[in-house]
Amino acid sequence: FVPALIFGVAVGNVLQGIPFRLADDLQIFYEGSFFGLLNPFALLCGVLSVTMLSMHGASWLVLKTTGEVQARARFYGSIASLLTVVLYVLAGVISWLWISGYRITSAVVTDGPSNPLRKTVELDHGAWFANYANYPILLIAPALGILGALAVFVALRSRREVAPLLFGKLSIFGIISSVGVSMFPFILPSSLDPRASLTVWDSSSSHMTLFIMLVVTLIFLPLIVVYTSWVYKVLWGKVEKDMIEDDSNHAY
């Protein structure tokens, strides 16, 4: 519950802008408070994150369990899927009516130095929706978020087992992608000094940093894939009551 809530609260704060500024030497100064991060919109996004992941978790339980546990997962998963749609739409309406987005007003030098202070940025009402107006195909992201969650509800009520999990993945992909699509090219807006906001161009890493990341990825990514594949193999199939009661099958 707590990680899901914090994730949503963090996203909600990023959409509003974080109270930080950059000095001339690019040193970062945060001038907000902890409780300031727990504002109504951020908490709404936090609850949305909880319902979204609860929907997905319930869909997983439907696939992996039987009997009473599966029935309860269907019931609570259905509620979570509907709440996800309602909260997601509500967050979108609030973003449109009351949350100001950020817009770059100066020329964008994509191959210039990574210095955020060399641009000008202004807050603009509805700026987070500008990308959808310029590129309507991007509306696929929020559409997947809504339709995917509704499909989870229908699949759960139809007593499907695999479909809810698949539709849940589409919904989560759509909801999270819509945040990135709305904010692009911004990564971390600043509510104190919009000029200090980080974008995909002025928050890039050096060639050395990228090379180190590449080496680390080449080493650890295959290990993660192997380990995850082994876990799925061990946990393959449904978990039934007899398996839990049989002490010879587990160490707890």
C-alpha cells in the first residue's frame, strides 16, 4: 500500500512542479516541506496509484488462485477497476481546470550544453494537454488507461482468468504513459523557477556515464532475466489450499 501511494503522490507533485531552484553553478536547492508534498492533487494521484495496482494485483490472484480467494479477488478487483477509471478521469479534469503546465518559450538547442538555465519557460493553463492537440495519435495513451480498466471489470465479471491480467497491463501502461506524453519534454518541472525545470535535453548524462550504465546493464540485465524466469517457473500454476496445507512443499 505505502509504495503504491508514494509513487502516485510523487507523480502528482511532479505534474504540479517541485519547489526547487538552481544556483548559477547548477547546485540544487529544495525549498519545500514534507507536508507540502501531501497536497490534495498529489493525494488523489496516490489513491489512483493504489487502486490501479490493486486492480492488477487482484487480476493476478484470479489467475493464480481458486475457490474463495479467487472469488474475493474478483470482487475487490472489480471495485478497484471502476475506481481506477473514476479517479483517472477526475485527475484529468482537475489537471485541465486547475493545474498549470509548463511550456518552453525560447529556442530549443538539442545539441547544446546540458544547462537548464539557458532556456526560458512559462506556466500555461492547459499546457499539459498541448501534445495531444498537436499529435492526436497520442490520445491512445489515456484511452488505453480508461478502456483497459473497463475491460478488466468486464473480464472479471465474466469470470475470465487470463484476460483481466492482460487488460490490466494495458491500463497501467496507458495511465503511466499519459503522464510522460503530457509532460514531454519536461522531466522535472520547478514551481519556484520554471527556467530551472529539467527537460530531456538539459538533463542528459555524459558519454562516460552512459558507457558505465551500458556496461552495468549488459552484466546485470541477463542475470535479472534468468532469475525472473526461474521464479516464474517455480511458481507456475495455481496455488491451491492443499498445497498450502502440505508442509512438504514449502519451508514456512
